[in-house]
Amino acid sequence: MAGDGVRRRDFINIAAVSFAGVGGLAALYPLISQMAPSADVLAESSTEIDISAIAPGQAIKAVWRKQPVFIRNLTPEEIKSADAVDVASLRDPQTLEQRTTAGKTNWLITMGVCTHLGCVPLGAGEGEVKGEFGGYFCPCHGSVYDTAARIRKGPAPKNLEVPPHEFSSDTVVKIG
Amino acid sequence: MSFPWANEYKPSHPLMQWIDEKLPLPRFVYNAVGAGYPVPRNLNYMWNFGVLAGFALVLQIVTGVVLAMHYAANAGVAFDSVEHIMRDVNWGWMLRYAHANGASMFFIVVYTHIFRGFFYSSYKAPREMIWLLGVVIFLLMMATAFMGYVLPWGQMSFWGAKVITGLFSAIPLVGPPLQEWLLGGFAPDNAALNRFFSLHFLLPFVILGVIILHVWALHIPGSSNPTGVEVKQESDTVPFHPYYTAKDGFGLGIFLMVYCALVFFAPNLLGHPDNYIPANPLSTPAHIVPEWYFWPFYAILRAFTSDFLIIPAKLMGVLAMFSAILVWFFLPWLDTSPVRSGHYRPLFRKFFYALVIDVLVLGYCGGAPAEEPYVMISQIASMYYFLHFLVILPIVSSIETPQPLPFSITEAVLGKDEHATLAPATPPSAPAVA
């Protein structure tokens, strides 16, 4: 061999151990990936909901990806109170318009999952506490959301998430 | 390692000699928890809790393995299979109550074991590794207990799983995908339940492995003792067997009395009625709390209600909760006093009791609803908790004048007794100090 001290054995050693290392890492991939959501879980990714029976001031809980979705028909007063807020003062600044579909700002569609640690906030069901801002109240750790489901008080960092949705007709909304 | 005067294993029966030559396992046990392990002669009952924790682990493994023979880890039938165990399986009610209350007993003895360590500064050199491994065991225990609580798939199980995996979503950038990966979905469901069951079965054996390392590390310097003075001579020690096997046996009797009282007379005392309602992903129980042994940490999590500088409140709460345990890893280096035992540290002792009260207050607030005045009390108590470890302990260590230590363990035990004869190896000085 050449006089630089590198022997054939060294090359074989490094090549063999590197190859085994790459193989070991490659074998890890399926072991980690198997824990991610499986195909059937991902497949349940859209749902259609009839909203014709929801009167202004009412809300329903639907299910999307096995999680609750709040569909709320806002009253004009609720829209007004949401618009009256200085957006810059919010923890997660967003207007009601940005959170709803143009021309259908009365339909507030959000996940019913508190952005703190994932409890279902109260306020969608009949007679439930809506919190001091008239939207939703999470009983777990005391987060309070306003009528645009924006975080106003408590530990949650974000507004209630608006899931991707579109109106198939005036009375049917498709979520996902 | 052991002290030079440790008894040597000398099997007399030819079969035992034969085994000892091929695989010296009986010798290993003899040296670990038998007559071959010299232990300080002055251990008090606070030294029972290590053995009790080991017993609790065995109890959990035995009851857990048989429960797994009847339980079905499927979101559709898990709740019913637990009811099946309670109603139909022979002795199923007893086994399940034994397992559920066994977890509480395990935490009671482990918390006592940890606070014993705080008071007697058991974490100090040369025993840092024992302490570090102990903290690892505690973290594994918490993970195991949490996943076990999810298995009955009641309301508290489900929402506990959601909230605890939600902690990981607080991590910037990778948080939400990490939570989805942990759950195998967007909310707890069959995938999560199955993997929790698998890990709940695995982790106790991992704990067993770390306990072996914990005891191995313990046997290098040998056990500490209430004076904190190291063993100097043979008269300072007695063999573990029969002296401490007997003492631990007595403690075990008390442990079993408390345990049986819980299992047979108040099996649901420490549980939540909500967990007898099947999991409902659309409705969160009004008052959601973890099991009692997580309350102090849960209170710290909830204490952060507004953003701190650029860190959102949610992330801050999660960081604080994990830090509350991780700070224990630094304890051997935060407490710089050369004196170990709290008996000889008057100032340290006061702050030790303040910490005990602080943790009890945190525990109470963690179990209370998320409203005033509990939120404010948790905030003050959380602050004090970190203040204790990060500020008070280092300061106390540097300004405190400890009380005089006894020359040896033997002197501490016999020195005040005028009629007692000290062992010959003890120097003749040892004046009786008042």
C-alpha cells in the first residue's frame, strides 16, 4: 500500500462500519414512522354538515378528524362586538372577516379544541357558560374566547383554529 | 465494592457450591441485600422506603401482568373490558383495585424516599449517581402511571391523554406534528390507546433495569445514614441481613396495612368518579385534574396564565413543569454545604420544612379548580419552589454554621450513653457532648 499509513484493512473497516451505521439508521425510519397517523386516520379528512337548522345565536358541535368543530351562527350584536375590538391589542391579532368566509361572516366555524392543551371549551351547547367575552370558556385552565373565538384571557396562546372549509350551498358546509 | 469486614459468602451445601462456581447469582444477592452488605447501624425508618418502593414495583408488575390477560386495548371495547374485569373475572375487582391503589402507594413511598433524600442530602458526593438515577426512575414512573391511567378509556383517561400530549404541542415549530406523531392521530384514539398499553407494559421493566443500576451505584459508597457521617470502622455497621431485612419487614407490614385499607375499604378514594364515564371526545369534564400524585406539577403548569417576555404562557407553563423535576438533577451541585444531614443544619432544616409545606400547597392547588384564589396561590408557591432550589439552597449552604458532627456513627449511637462501651476501634477521645 501507499506510504501514508492507510492500510487496506482501515478502508474495509470504515466502509463496513459506515454501511452498517447507515443500515441501522434506515431501519429506524419505519420504527418511528409507524407511530404517525395511519392511512385510515388520514382518510377521514372531510365531512359535510347541514347548517340550515342553526338559528342566529345558536351553535352546534360537529365532528371532524374525531375532534369537535363548533359551527356558530352569530347574531348581529355578536358580530358588532367582535368588530369593535382593537385588533392590535389581541394576543393573536385577527379580524372576524379573516376568520370567516366573505359574505357569510355570521358563520363562525372553528375547532372546538382549546389551543392551550386541547380541552373542549364550553359555549356551543345550550345553556353552557360562554365566558366574560360572550364566546367560549375553557373550564380546564380558564381560557376565555370572544365572539370571534379569539383568545382574550387565560393561558391559551392562539385563537380557536379555523379548519379549512367551504360552503357547498347556502345550507351545507364542507369541512376539510 | 464493600467494606473489608463484609461477611463472605460461603455456601456449605454442595449444590450451592456448584451453582456458585458456575453462576455466582446467590453470591450476588448475598452481597447486595444479604448478610454480605454492611449497612450503618443507625438507620431510622426513613430508610425503609427504598425497599418499599421496590416492593410496590413488584406488586404493580404482578397485578399488571394478570390484568393484561383480561384487558382489551381497543378504543371500542377498552372501557367494557375494564367493567368485565370488575364484574365477571374471578377476583378481577380485587386485582384492579390492587393495581390502581398500588400506583398511589408506589408514589407515596417514592415521594417519602425523595424527601428523605432532600432532608439528609443523600444526593451529595459520593452518591450523586444514585440520585441522578433516582430522578430518572421517577420520570419513568410518571410516564408509566400516566399511560396506565389512560387505559380504562374513561373521561379522565381520554382528557388526561389529550392534555398531557397537548403539552408537547407547546414546543415551538415541531410541537403540533410531534403531538400528532405521539398520538398517531389528531386526537387520542385507538392508535394512542394501543401504543400506551404497549409502553405501559414495557416501562416497568425499564424501571426495574434502572433500579438495578440505582442499587449498584448505592453499593459502591454504601448506604448513607441519619448523621451523614461516613462509615469509618466495623462497629459502625451491621449486616443488612438479618438486621435490616427485619426492620424493612416491619415497615412492609405497616405499608400493607395502609394498602389493604385502601384496596378493601376505600378503593375509589384516590380516583375520580368521572373515569367511570366512557370517553367522550366531544365533552370535557367540567373539572379535569390528573391523579393526586401529579397535582403539585399540574399546579405549576397552570400557574402561568400570561406571556412572559417573548415566551407564550402555554410554553412557559410546560417548561416550568418539566423544570420542576429537572432541577433535581442539579441538586448535588446546588447544595454546596459539606454537611449532609439536616439534623446538623439548623437553617437548612427550616427551609426543608418550608419546601414540604410549599409542595403540599401546590398539591392542593393542583387538585382545585382553575380559579382564584388557587391560581394566585399556585403562582406564589411555584415561585417559591424554584426559589428554594436555585437561590435559597446555595445561599443557605454558604452562610450557615452547621452544628458539630459526631466523630463516628458508633459515637452518635453510643456516645451519650455513659454505660455503653465503645467498640475497640474507636479512639478513646469521644467526650460525652451535651
